Amino acid sequence: MEPSCRAQAAPRVSVQRFCRLLDMASSLHQGPYPLVPIPQALLSTMAVFHTYSGCRGSLRKVDLKTLINRELLQFVQEIRDPETLERLFRDLDTNGDLQIDFQEYATLVAMLTAACRTFFIQKQAE
Ligand SMILES: [Ca+2]
């Protein structure tokens, strides 16, 4: 952990433990068997969260906006106005602590996955 991370408030979930799990999961990728799609998707989901949450272990509004605008533009429109960001953040922050933890982020990923599936089923029916 970098020294600057120690000065910040301790996250509710141990970042060290999260990083160890992520490293362990990533090492599976180097094993004799290639990862199948679902484990690969889970690792990517965790890695993206970790990239934008950093040593805090949670996303702030600015982190959420950056994550969406950099990683999800194929699925959602770019967030430009503060009201859209505010509404999305408020909807995801179910415990009201002004941070998006991994579980709240996972809700966003699940909602996007369901919306994409609906979209593709409708497109297939046309
Ligand atoms: Ca929260």
C-alpha cells in the first residue's frame, strides 16, 4: 500500500484483502486452463472497480463519472450534466454514505447487464 493511502479513512472492506483476492483470481488466468467467459467477466468487473476506487475501496462521484465515461460508453451515454450524475449516484448509494462500494457498483453492472439483454432480445425480435 502506498503511504498516501494510509492517511485516508479506512474503507469498510479491507482493500488489502480485496487486492489479495484479485491477485489470487488473476493468477488463475496463468494456470493450465484458460478462463471461461463468466470468470473472466467477474475478474474484469473487479479490476475496473479497483482501478477507479484505488486505495479508498469505494467510488466518489468523480470516480463514478470517469468510470462510466471511459468504460461504458458502448452501453450508456456520456455523463455530461451534474444532475444526471447526482441522480445516478443517489440511486446507487443505497446506504447513503456518499460513496459507491463494491456491492453498490455490482448493482450498476447487474442493471446494465439486464438492460443490454432486454435491448438485444428486442433487436432480435425486430
Ligand atoms: Ca454507499
